[in-house]
Amino acid sequence: MIKKLRAKFIKITMISVFLVLFILMGAINIMNYRSTDTQATEKLNMLIQNNGEFPERETGNPADINSKGSGSYSSSDKNTSDTSVPPAPDNSDSNFFIWGGSVFQDRAMKEMPFSTRYFTVIMKSNGQAKSANTDHIASVSNASAISYAEELSADDKKTGYIDDYKYTVTKINNKMTYLFVDCSREMSSFRSFLYVSIAISLLGLACVFLLVYFISSFAVRPITESYAKQKRFITDASHEIKTPLAIIRANTEVMELENGENEWIRSNKHQIERLSSLTEKLVFLTRMDEDNAPLMNMADFSISDAVSDTISAYESMSKTKGISIKCDITEGINYHGDESRIRQLISLMMDNAMKYSSDHGYVNISLKNDRMKRVLITIENSVDSIEKGNHDELFERFYRSDKSRNSKTGGFGIGLSVCEAIVTAHKGHIHAESADCNSIRFIVSL
């Protein structure tokens, strides 16, 4: 149980860290992609505004950085009265403008014609390419450009990405034109950041896992110690209870021999059996909760015979209470497990069905193989009233849905917990449900 608790702690922690990293890295990469896409869109918009070409600017010799637009100056521009302060740039000059209120953005806009690679394709009305202009890109030939445009025209796509080129369709001089901007450098940078962020996230998850794995043992230590004390108490108390119970049973038998049987002796014997049964179940649950608790006598046996034999013991009880028992047991089903525990499982489930079945009700039992060749045991009994739906809360220890009813039937609310422990130890699953509010069905898959 402690191992399961520790594993659940590690699982919850790792899922939480994964979700945080996923959200953070996802948001960063989405913002990075949107920034790349926005830049490509701005370039396309500029091309559209200038009829498929970037506007030419009179920047002079690119090697000469002493233009007015660059903010530098020559000796003739200096103020003879103050040689320490250079003259301010002339904002009226066509080579210098503020775009978005930032000089850095202005510089980027000036460099855009020189750093942007693009090509255009003019289309005919029938969807065939008329001509292509690849003068501003070296990696794309006219044939490749025409192929891109015709592929997009056939799919009737107006904007988006093809390979690493962002494209859009517009009319230039009344001609349908595909504009393509090369985004390979930006997309390469985006992918590199994406892969690096994934790698760092995985590395971070691995480091967190190692850290949580070692810390989890300290985190669950108080629970481990408390649970160990609880198990030790139950075991010690059970042994201490067995001795006085044995003495009371012996004294009761002596009284019965001397005075004969009467209602008081029968009551004592009944209560002794109840306490003995409760003690055995508590000890059994404590042992089953231990990590790697082995099931004894694991072997192949006929589960069909085991179920039939166990149910036959309840026929006389069913006649006394007016409860009808219907069996649908497939013969010849074998199973590898602890036969004594499986018999105990069927017995406990039948006890529960007989105790809580409505007056003159029914108990239906079936045994068969499901599609996965697993053993499927179903026990259904009528009840006076129950909520429709799932009722797995019945397997909780000492759970009592109706205290007055449980007191009359003599139940402790622990029998179904033992059933769940037996099924879990056999790597199976047990489930309780009600389909019509007047019956409850227990389904065991082994």
C-alpha cells in the first residue's frame, strides 16, 4: 500500500510539473511563431502596397554610412560654436523616418528590401501560370515558382505557408498574382528554439523525477510509520482478543453441557462467532495490505466447481428466507489462483446478497469467460431501494449505507472490503452498480 501511495505521489507531482512546462513552453513557442508570422505578413503587405516590389530608396553607397539617414555627420555639418554635440538627424529627409516610434524598427524597415527574399507569379484566368519573377531569390527557379503557384491555385488557397514560404494572392495591375516571401531563416530559428525547449523540458522532467523519487520516501515516511503502527495494533489486538474468545467459547460449551441449550447460550455463541469472524477479517486485510503479500497455494483449479459448491451451501438458507437463487454457471472453466480465497470470495458475496436481499427477493449468479478470456463472476440481488448508478463505495471498510438495516443483519461493513482485497491480490477488478434502483449487481473480473 505504501508503494502505491508513493507511486501516486510521484505521478501527481510529475503530471503537475509536465502541465506547467507544457503551458509555459507552449505559450512561448506560440508567441515566437506568431511573431515570425507577423513579420512575414508585414513583408507581404509592403509588397502588395508597392505592386510586388520593395520601394527603392536613395541610400547612396551602401558602404558609406555617413548619410543623413544614419544619424552620422561630416565636418561641414558641425556647429563651429559647439563641437561637442553632433547635429540632430533631419527627420524630414526621405531616408530617415520613425516607424512605430522606434529608430531600431526604422532601421529594420530600411534593411528589409536587402534582407528579404521573395518571388512572384502572375496567373492566368484558367489557373495556369503566365510568368514568374525570381530576380530577388536565388534558391528558387522559375519552374519551381510556377509549380508552387499552380499547386496553390488548384487547391484554391489564398494565403498560408508552402514549405518555408509565406504566400498570399492579390491583384496587381488587374492581374492575379501570387506573392511569396522566404521565411526559411525565421522558421529555422523557430524550429531550433522549439526543439531546444522540448529537450530542456524533457531534461527538466527527468531531473524533477529523480528529485521527487528520492524525496517521496521522506514525504510518505510519517504515513508509513503511522500505517505500520496501525497494522501492529490490529495484529496484536487480534491475538489478544482470540484468547478471551477461546475462553468464553469453552465456558459457554461447559454451561451448555451442564444446563442444556437456551437462548442466552445461543446468543453468546452467535456473538463469539461474530467477533471471531471480524478478527479474522481484520487480520486478513492487514496482511493483504502489506507490499508483495503472497497468495498461498496458487494453482490451477476448476473455478466452475468452486462456485457451484459454494453456492449449494446457501440453498437451505434461501428456502428459509423465501429467496430464489438462479445460477448460470459455465462448466469447465479453469483458473490459476488460490482456490480457498476464491471460495471465500464467493461465500462473502453470497452472504452479502442473502443478508441485504429484499423479502421474497432473488439472487442471480453467473460465471463465464468474457471476450478477453478473463473469468467474469456476476452476483445480482434484489434490494428494497438503492440509488441508480455506481456503488463502489460499498467496498470501503466499515461503510454502512443504512445503519439501522446493518444492525439488524449483523454486518460490520467489512466483508466486501475483504472481497476487494482478494480480487486485487488476483490482479482482478470488482465493481458494484445498480441499473434500476431495485437491485444491485457485483461484477468480478479475474
